[in-house]
Amino acid sequence: MPRSLYTILTFARINTRRFFRDRLAMFFGILFPLIFLFVFGGIFGNSSGASFRVALINQSKSEFATKFVDSLNANDALKIETSHKTLDQAREKMVHSQLDATIVLPENFGDVDPVTHLPSGQAKVYYTQNTQTSGQTLTTVLEGGLKGTNASLTRVQDPFTVKGEQLSAHSLTSFDYTFAGLLGFSLMGLGIFGPVNVFPELKKQGILRRLSTTTLKVWQYFCSMAISQTLVGLVSISVMFAVALSVFHLKIVGNVALLVVFLVFAIVEILGIGLAIGGWARNERQAAPLSNIVTFPMMFLSGTFFPRFMMPEWLQGVSNYLPLTPVIDGIRYIVNEGYGLTQLGPQLALMAVWTIVIYIIAFRVFRWE
């Protein structure tokens, strides 16, 4: 075995052992991302869609009103509360965000019209300013339900209609979409905060200074760090995938082998940022603020926790070129859309450019003490 390769593998083994012997490093590298996984999985893991907390005040005694109330209770999207007798009681809860809206069926709701001999009426939806979106959505839902009832009663054919057609054969939950961002957050933590926390400590103890007196080269040390962090990263990612598949029923559409290769490339890219910051900083006081300056924009602008399509267009244009953005987009395309290698060209090209730039900077700013 060539001496340089032996040196790299030796230090890779040392770095890997150091990680698994450090309880704090294991917590932030493996357990901490799992906490976020359970938090966001609890929020987005329910694929049944939105639900509304609604107070129902039925003032009508008609047969149609009774059937209408039964249909509302059977709707999984509505959590009906019938304990409120007056609108004032319901308003009090809406003001305190304990209810999204209130449905009132007036006394004449469902009464048969003497001329048309058909039941009629107007259901009223009340909401406050802080529940405006939920109230308007609920109004649209009720209008859609009553439209079908109206069509069955009047037998009038609409001249213009709308037909929905599903383009994608894959049915994804909100968690399936969010998981890529959580995976990117885990990679960022391992790749950046790992070296940022380790290097200043090694400099403080004088370990790196003693290594500089040996034949060890900077590129060899970086390669050993890349190997060890890749191994640690794959372990952390495997744990996250195991939990996501078993607990939150993650759907993987794409090729698993391609995903592993892509993740290795992503780990190496993000690690370069940690090597640059940790290699430059002399102590924790320099490393901590600089790492926060670098990670916070990526955390909030690369689609880690919030979809980028919700941002203004100019901000989306800026976030497209952040180092973490092609990583999260690539993971999402492979896992959720089943993209192949050729379809990931833009993401791989941007990651390659960032990898070259970052490692050039890391080599130039690295110092042994």
C-alpha cells in the first residue's frame, strides 16, 4: 500500500473513532437531526390533509338541515363542535384561536319553497380576522358540497365545467417533500459543525501543531477527514431513513444506489465549508460566529425548513446558488421524483463548482495552530 494512502486511512480511522467516542458529537451528529425529524414528521406526517375546528349552530328543524349536519359530521376535514348555542359563545373561542370558523344554519334553512317545492336556504360561515384564510377555505368547501346538492335538485347542466387530471403517478405526502430538507440540515450539521468544533480544540491542545512537524500534508489530512465524515454521515443518514420509512412511511421513488452516491458527493461538498472555517479559526470565539454567518442563510433560504417557492422571486434567484440548495433539490428529485443521473445535471454542476471553490479556499486559509 502506498505510504500516502496508508496515512490517509490511518487518520480517517482515528477521526472516526474520535467521533463515536465523543457523546456530544454523536448527539449533535445523529440524535439532534432525529429530534427535528420527529418534530417535522409530527407536523407534516399526517397525509389526510387540512382540518378545520368548526362550531356548528343549527337553528333549523328541517329534515334537510338534519341531513346536512350529518354530512358535515362525516367529513374528515371538519372537526365539528355542537356545544355552542349562540354565536357570541363561538366568537369568544374564535378570537382566542380555539376555533377556525362557525357555521350557522338559520331557522329557515332547508324549508320547502311553496313555489318551486324545493328546499332552500343559506348557510352562514363566520370567522375573525386572524382566521380569515381558514374561514374563506371552509366557505369554498361548503359551496362545493352544496353545488352538488343543487345540481341534483334542479337538474340544470352547467355550460362550462372544470375537470382535474393527475399528471404524476406518485402520491406524495407533505412529509415526503419535507424529508429532503431535514436530510440537508443533517448534512450541514455534520459537514460544517463537525470540523468547526474539532479543529479549534485540536489547535488549543497543540495536536495540530505537532502534526505539522511530521510529513503529514494538508491534502492528506483533508482526505482523511472526508473519508471519516462520509462514514459518519452515511450512518446518520441511514438512521434517519430507517425512522422515516418505519415511522412516517416515507416513499422512495428513485434509485437508492444513485441516492447514496449523490449523498457522498454532498457530504464532501458541505465538509469543505467546515474545513475552511475550522482550519482558519484559531479558537471557538472565531469559529462559532463565522459558522453561524454561513449556515443561517442556507438553513432558511435553501429549502431546509420552508419551501423556496414561497419566497419572493428575487430571493429565489439568490437562493438558487447557495451551496446547500442543489443538495436539497437533488435529494428531493431522486427520492420524490425518481430523477436519473442525467436529469440532475444542473445540481451536480453547481455542486462541483462549489466543491472546487470551497476546497481552494480551505487549502489557502488552513493553519496548523
